[in-house]
Amino acid sequence: MKTFILRRMLFVIPLLFLISLISFIVIEAPPGDYLTSMMIEMQQQFGPAAARQVDILRQAYGLDQPVYVRYYRWMKNILLYGEFGYSFAEGRRVTDIIRERLPLTILITSVTLLFTWIVAVPLGVLSAVKRYSWYDYFMTFISFIGYSIPNFLLALVLMYFFYNNFGWTLGGLFSAQYQGAPWDLAKIIDLARHLILPVIVIGTAGTASMVRILRSMMIDELKKEYTQTARAKGLKEILVVWKHAFRIAILPLISTIGWLLPTLVSGEMITSIVLNLPTTGARLYTALLTQDSYVSGAFILLLSTFTIVGTLVSDILLAQVDPRIRYD
């Protein structure tokens, strides 16, 4: 098992390098940069003299260098010093921005992933066991609705519902009195209350999809010969469902962790803009609009890392659950 994990981790290293290279090239592909936009605004105010000032800034930030030189310096600073560059828009290190926003993004993503599995697994299994019943048709209808509603629309509807019925203003992750306040039990409770809305909004589509996948897999497994044999031997139906059929039916869901993590993060991007959440999604969107290249590159690299880590976790879990997978 240790060799299996080590081999997978060694494969991650060149993959991350390739992803970082592609990400940086794609970000640098559009013409101009952040200072080009700045120069246009400064020329409107100060005239041609602004161009010379911008050229000085471009040399100071190394933007006058070829793309491969900037990429080399960027990766060197990341690997040796843990520095992701400099944010032109905010005038500070990208590392500081990541430290502020990444923990909250990880928290929302983790809670959403937990919510998705806790809700989807029992609903999907029950829908398969009671297939073609009123419950199955009802869950099918709800799943299609949940999968088709855009995140931003669901966020707006739920914001109105919570405010109209409970008086909760759930924009952001903290109430006004807890912004910048030290951590205590009251602040944690306030954070938990504000997490309800983004977790439901981000997790709805993933939950609906998992319910449909698990239902389909469970129906197929419950019809196979090994489950029929287990019933013929007198095994209780609950053991047939959970010990035998569910163990095989859950494999496709485990294998989707690799793409589920970045899907949650991308869903968090839209939701964070609508709900004004201080996470990586809204900041990445702003960085792409303003061509704040080092901020964009850092967050895209982190998003790609989530994908790779999710795939690695999927491989390890599949090897643990499915005895047919060989470590060698």
C-alpha cells in the first residue's frame, strides 16, 4: 500500500509542473497586462508623461521580460521561498491574499462535500430500494430540479427566504459585529449560521447528481446474482443492501472525488460573488478581469492542485474499498 501511494505521489510532481506551465501561458496569452490598463487610465488624466512612468513600473515588476523568464522566476520563488508573486491591484504579496481567503474556501468546500455525501447516500440508496414508488418519483423530480437550477438563482431565492421568514441577512460569512473580531464561541456560531446558505447552494447540484448515480448503480447491483444468492442464504435485506450492493455501487462516487472538489470550488466562485463571500472565487474573478496575473496564476494553480489531490484520494480510497484493484 505504501508503494502504491508513493508511486501516485511521484506521478503528481511532473503533472503539477505541466499544469503550472499551461496556466501561466494561458494567463499571459491575452494582449497587454495590468499596467497596460493602468497606463490608459493615467494617460487620460496626466497625458503622455504617464507612459514613461508605467514603463518604469513594468521594468521594476519584471513585466518587460519574456514569458519564460517570468515563469522561471515565478516558479523559483514558489519552490524556494513560498512566494506566489505580487498583486498589482492590491499592492501586496499574493501569499498574504491566499492566507486570508484559502482557509475559508477550504472550510466551505469541506463542509459542502460532507453535506453532499451525508444527504446523497441515504437518499440514493432509499430511492433504489423503493424504485418506481412515489418516493422514487418524488426524488427523481427533486434531483432534476436541484441539478438544473443555477447556483446564483438558488442563492438569491434562499437569501430572500431566510430574510423574509427568519430575519437573517446571510450575505458574507460573518455578521457586522464579528468582522475582524477575535475568535470565540459566539463568532464560531455566527460563522456556522452563515455557512448554511452557501453550503446548500453549492452542494445542491452535486447532491442531485450523486443521488441519480447511486440510484442507478444500486438498482443494477441489487439485480445481480451475488445479491440474489445472499438473499437465498437467508441474509437480511438490510445487509444485502449495505454490506454487498452498496460496497460496489459506491465505487463510481469515490472515483468522482477528483472532479467534485474543483467543481465545488468553481461553484463557490459564482456563489461567493452573489453572497459577497471573502473566498478565493471572487478574488480570482477580479484578478482575471484586471489581468492581475500572479494572483490569477496562484489561484488557478491551487484549483488544479485540488483536482490532483482529489484524484489521489480517489485512487487510495478505491484501492481500500475495491479488492479487485491491485497495488502493483
